[in-house]
Amino acid sequence: MIRLYFIAIGCIFYFSSIIFSQQIYNINDTLRGSITEERAWWDVQKYKLSITPDFYSRTIKGSNEINFSVLKNGTKMQIDLQQPMRIDSIVYEGNNLKFERFKTVYYVYFQNNLKPSSELSIVIYFSGKPKEAEKAPWDGGWIWSYDKLNRPWMSVACQGLGASVWYPCKDHQSDEPDLGALISITTDDSLIGISNGRLISTETKANKNTFRWEVKNPINSYNIVPYIGYYKNWNEKFAGESGLLDCQYWVLDYEIENAKKQFKQCQSLLKSFEYWFGSYPFYEDGYKIVQAPFLGMEHQSAIAYGNKFENGYLGRDLSSTGIGLKWDFILVHESGHEWLGNSITSKDISDMWIHESFTNYSETLYTTSLYGIEKGNKYVQGTRKLILNDKPIISNYDVNTEGSGDMYYKGANMLHIIRQLIRDDEKFRAILKLMNEQFYHQNVTSSQIEQFWILQTGLDLQPIFNQYLRTIQIPVLEVKKIKGSTFVKWSDCVLDFNLELKLKNGKLIQPKTEWTSVRKGLFKLRIDPNFYVHMKQVEN
């Protein structure tokens, strides 16, 4: 996702983040953000989603067949669907079920307790006028747009806001459909409907086109999206670690030449990411870039692209080093999410740093692959000016709340520090690849990822995680001279902060939270810039 980048570079969004930090949670936050009793007894196995949008009335209608496993006895099911969208009917084994709206959800009632371990399905028919995105993807919602030729162009961006803004589902990151999804899109005239996974059939009937797409892998509910417009495509293969990967590129018909030139970068970024993270996690569903009427989003196997076929971030370098103009930010960042965010997904959005810190750091790793370690280091250091330190990166759990946008740049710089502490890029890469193997297609917590890195590195990283993820303080190395010796200590830090620090001359020091002597005659301390810390001279 790139939504929080806009917060980091705009004053308006900065002030809105301050207001957000003072938010008082309500029942809707709990309904969305927690595993309620009405969610806990069933597990989604597959979505079979069919939709027909009406561009001119800004409405959609459709159905979602939810295949689910029964984990324990239950008769009351929570289905998420935000207003003004509505459920029209729900069918179970040929009979209509009773349901009622409560706030942003519906409660569905079964007559009898469902038998644990059984595999069942319901079909939900829904309709309405979904919330429109005013500035997609930052505010989220359905996008009803026009292309440059004044033709209809539609899509959705709903991370954070939630997939339930437009279709009924279990809208919680901890429960993805384990067996994937089928998505059918019915359009008017010569419009083409694109979605995640692979196109399995098309049908034309009564001036309507229906496109059916299949996703075989687990997928986040917010990643399931339609793109509808006047598209053309081309295909190519990538010779990857797990064989030949099918790559598809779908763009508006008049952009085909611009796209073919710009998307040549996809081969090099796939090669780099497989080098650092391991095999692309969705070979069965393929890799796909789809031009979208908004900037971009990590929609699994159907990445949204709207960067105007320019390098950088809409032609700008977010690192202010010049390096960020050497590659297309949206192609690189959103593709990185296939590993971190789509394959490895946080259970609670308060732990979204798992998605964004690693994916932001993938930009540094890609730069390193193309231009060497010094350019990679310079790039990540350059992003520090965008760090706000406004609130902790990890937010409150169970209330559908993300933490600070610092999960991007500050989180990436934290990972860069850990890489320095390992002092062996081959080991660092091996740990990244092992993480992607061990948590492949899984929903995880921050604690799981933190403990994994502590175990694999053999380093006491917990104070570092606590410092950078759970506080807004940047550690300060205080330095003073006493009778020919140099003393140092950490301040503005957690009590057990223990970061071993590398100096610019290559020497290592181990400051503590109380004054300690480093070396007689070592007066001019210059910190290696790869460490995101501050330094302050203190008078005796």
C-alpha cells in the first residue's frame, strides 16, 4: 500500500493524523477489528463473488457464495457490509435465512447449531450504492472514473476501510479464504473486466460481457478487486526459482506502447525480490499489473498501477537523493507486497508494519541489486526526512486501527539497523528467505515476526523492536569528556536499550543507559549513518 506516503509528505495529512491519534473507539471499531463471538465459530474457505456494476447510477448488485468450515457450535453469524450497501437475501440449503442489520454488520441466524468440522455454504445477494472514493486510494471506496477518451473506467481501493464497503464478507485480515476465490464481473458493451488470478472464461449475452477469474491461493478480502475499462494486454514469462512465471500486463488501449517500455522493469524487480525474499508466492495465479484510475495498491496477482509510466513516485524521488528516479516506485513497492502483505499478512491491522516496513525496505534492496550497496544505503538514509515520530508504529489491537505512517520509513530504517548488526548480508538474506518460507501464506502477529528475528540472528533485538515500533523517541547517544576519556550513554530510549553502535571509522561501541567509558582519547565520535540514531554532546 502507498496510502500513508501521502500522509508523510503533506501538512494536511499530518494534522489529520494528529486528530486520528486522539480517536475514541466505538462499537463499529470493535465489530470490524476483533474476533467477535459471531466470527469465531466459522472459518472462510472460499468466496464466489459475482458483481454487475452500473456506471451511470453508481450502483452495484451481485452475490457472494461463502464456503466455510464450522469450527465449533454456532447459530449466529456476523457478516460485514457497510452502509449504504445492503443485503437483499441469504440462501442456505435452498432456504432463506433470517438476518438483521446491526451498525456496520449483519447478523445471520441459522435455525440449529451447525455441526463442527462440517463444510457449508451460504449465498448472499446484495446491492446498493457503495461509498465513493474521493481521493483513492487514500480514503478508499469505489472509483467511477473516465479515461482520457471520456469512456467509463471503474475499480475499487479499500484497504483499511475494508472490503465490506462494497461486498459482504468476513472483513478481518486474520481470516482469508483458504481455497481462494472466484470473481465474475459482468460489464456493458465492449468494456473488459479484470480481477485477481487467471481468466478462466468469458461469455457474451444480451450485450453483456461476463469475465470469470479464479484465485487458487489464500487472498486478503481487501485485495479482491475488479478493474473495468477499455483494456488491452500482453503476456511474457519470467524464469524464476519455481519455474516459468506467467506475467500479464493490462493497460488502457491507448497506453500500450508507454506501458511496454515502462514495464520492462518488472523482470529485474522479480529477479531481485526472488533473490532477497525467495520464490514469488503466487505462481499458480500468476503475476499481473493492471492500470488503475488511482495511484496504486498491492492487489494480489492484480497489482494496481497508476504512476503515469514515470520513474519515481509520480515523477518525484521520495529519498531526495536522485536514486529514487532510477526506477518506477509503484511497480517496485506494490510488487514487493506480494511477499510482505499478501503472502505474509498481519492478523490485526495494528501490526501493519509487517507489510509496510519490509516492503518499504524492499525498495532499498532493489536499489542495492541494481546499483550496489552504497546506493542502497544512501536511498534508505534519504527517506528519514519523511519520518514524523507522531505516534507509535504499532497501534491498539482489536479496534481496526493502524499505527503511524512511520511504519514505512522508520520501520525500514529499523530493519536497516538490524542488517548492520548482523554484519553479514548473506545471513541477512538467508533470514529474509527463511521468513518467507516459514510464514508462507500465513496470517501472523508482530510478536511472531519479532521472535523469529531474535531466534535467527541470535541477537537481543527486543529492545530495538520496542524502541522503534512502540515509542516515538529516536535514541540519543550522549557523549561527554572526563579527564581525557570519552563517556557515552543512551537516552530517550526504553530502559533496556542495548544497541551496539558502529562508528564511521568502523569501530564498535556498546553504550548503556548509564555513563560508560568507551576508550581513552576517543573524543571525536562519528556514528555510521546506517544507524538511525541521534548524538548529543553533553557538558560536564
